[in-house]
Amino acid sequence: MLPSEIEVFIKKKKDQCEKLIQFGIWRGIDSNNLSAWSKNFTSIEEKFFASCLLDWLVYRNEEQVISMLFDLFTKHLHNQWRIDKNPLYNESENPLNLLKKQNSQNVLRYVTAVTTSDKGTKSGYTIVGMMNHHLEISSKLNIKNEQIPQAYADGVRTFLFVDDLTGTGQQMKSVLSESRLSEYDDVYVYVMLCAAHEKGYNEILNEFPFVKVLFAEYIPYDDDIFIQLPYREIELNNPSEFKKWYVEFMESKGVKKNYSLGRGDLGLAYAFQSGIPNDSLPILYYTNDKLNRLLVKRGK
């Protein structure tokens, strides 16, 4: 691209982002957030990078998350029960309807995807709230890991773990380890995710092969900004050079090298209205006296 074309691209992307905010697609971000964040970038290379990052950003508002959850419960889980020959499978009734019934507590439970040491700001709590308030799923079917033995003793054999995203798989693996469901040989265990990164998906299945992982959206390894963004336009030769350039930019803003890439070094630009995961790039949410944030990190 010529310098003049880069300038046009930067302005066009800013206008597009303003429209996403205006029409509520980026609900939770306002123009002041965008304006303040844009001031982090001064050179033409930095501004081009910022515009490309905004172009690549996947942002799911609450309405979209609810839609993803609806698909998970009415389509993906229903089909998986059919494949598994789960006793709960009913061709004429999808799992969401079953989850709305309080008397289903005799056969089915969904487990909050948190460990006993997790804070109340974890996404697992947010997702359960959406399930209860927007999908009308019965709160009486909700338990925590420590209640699984009693549920099993009561005859429950199907357990669901629901979360918005798995990146590295670290959080969900910790939850499943603590659940100790691997000690039972007659249970059906489902991890249900709005979005699953390829790394986290593989990590969960490798460690817990008895678990079925369902997702509404899949994020492959190649969905990495350091691979996908046009780094040659800022005179860099390969993804490694691009990553080095980014890390040095973050260091100039007071962000330590081992923190600037996000958990798992996935090159991920993915966020929810309810908060941005630790797996995503900190350039989107980090704030200090040199850096303004675009998005709010969970727990902040």
C-alpha cells in the first residue's frame, strides 16, 4: 500500500468502528474509549497496526452471546446426545426445554465453570447468569464442583460445564480436574463453549478424553494477528519480526515483555461485552499512565 492508501485505510477503519458503536454492535464500547485508545499510537506504522487490529477484532455483545448459548443448547448438545445415545436424548425435545424444568434435577446438572479458589468475577458466573435470566434455565439445576458427588448419589449422570471461551484450556482443565468426574465410568460430561481456540480444545480432549467439547465458534491456531495482519506494510519481513516490533512497542508503554502477549501467546483479538479474556492481547485492555484501554478486563 502507498502511504496515501494507508491514511485512507486508517480513516475508513475509524469511521467503521464508530458505526459499530453507533448501531450497538459494539455495545459496551463508546466513542470516548475508542478515541482515548487511538491516542496510544503516534507514528503511521503504529496507527496502521491499530487499524488492522480493530479490523481483526472479534467482539461479541451480550445479545450475540445469548444467541450462541441458544444454539449450543438447542442444536449442538441435542445432536451430541443423539450421537452418544445419551438416555436424555429425545428427538422431539431439545436440551434447553429439559433444562427449564425444575424436576430435571433428578437426571441433569450444569456445573459453574469455576474452581473453589476462583474469584466471583470469573466468566463462569456471568454465563450462568445469562443462562438463568435470558434462556430461563432453572437455577435449581446449577451446582458447583463440590456438589457433584451428591448429585451422582441422587442419580444424575449427565453434567454440563458452560463457559464463554477457552483459549489455552487452562481454566477449564482446572475445573474438570477439581470435578473428579474421571473417577466415574458411567457419566456423560459435556463442555459447552461460545468460542473454542484450537489449542484449548485439543488440551481439554487430550487430558480428558471422556469429555465432549461443543462450541458455537472455533478459533484455529492461524487466527493469530502476527500471522494474519499485513506486517510487510510496516516494513517487517515475517511474523517473528512483527511480534518483536509489537513487544517493543508495549515495552515503550511500560508493559513487561512477559505480559504483553497475553496468556498462551495466541495472538488473539477476541472479546465479549462482559469482559476480555486473559488470552487476548493486552494492548486491547492494559491501562497505565502511558496506555489507554479500549476494553475492560474481567475483574476490573
